[in-house]
Amino acid sequence: MQIVVYLLVLAAGMGLSVEAGLLGPLGELAGHFSATLAIFMIGSILLSLIMIFFAKPNLPELFKQPKWLLTGGVLGPIYVVFLTIATPIIGVGMTMTSVLLGQIGMSLVIDHYGLLGSEKRGIDPYRALALVMILAALWLLS
């Protein structure tokens, strides 16, 4: 089962690169905020249809949760706007490697301190080396 999850996450990561490749030109043609809005509107419509036909929405339970858990709704559009702006300037490879460096760096901090409800996982030499290798990849791509 773990292999299936890894493959799904790998496919999701590949999809993010395709999304960045699509968003760059769309943002340049239609405007960065318009492109971001379009992407989120299409995604919201698609997700709404999936929830209507395949899953029972549990919105009352969702809104009973601590409000800080919903801040991801703010982070998503910021991320997409930055992708839309950066991709035409530095390319998909540099954009996604920079994203990966930021993700891994922050993930290590979150794991190390057990933030956001995650289990504590200290930064060991292997994890630090992984971050350095991503930094090296960013340098090699430049």
C-alpha cells in the first residue's frame, strides 16, 4: 500500500510541474491573478462535482475545526500566483526545484519541532544532506 501512496504522490508532483508550465503562459496572456482565479474556479467546480456524486460533504464538521487549520486556503493561491509569475522568467525546472527546496526546508523544520500536529522527527545528517543536494540541484540548473 505504501508503494501505491508513493506513486500517487509522485504523480501529483509531476502534475504540479505541468500546472506550472500551463500557468506561466496563461498568466502572461490573461494576467497572473486572472490565471490563478481561473485555475481555482475550475478546480472548485470539479471538486464540487466529485463531492456531490462520489462523497458526502461534511461541511458542518469541517467548520467546527480550529480556524487556523483553514489557513491552507490562503497559502494555495499565493503559491499558484508565485508559480504563474516565476515560471516564464526562470523556467519550469528552476521554479519547481525552488519550490522543492522551500518545501523540504520547511518540512524539516516542521518535523524537527513537531509543529502543526506532526510527530517529531529530528534533522539528522541524512535529512540535512538531502536539503544540500536539492540546493546543489538548484545551482546546477541555473
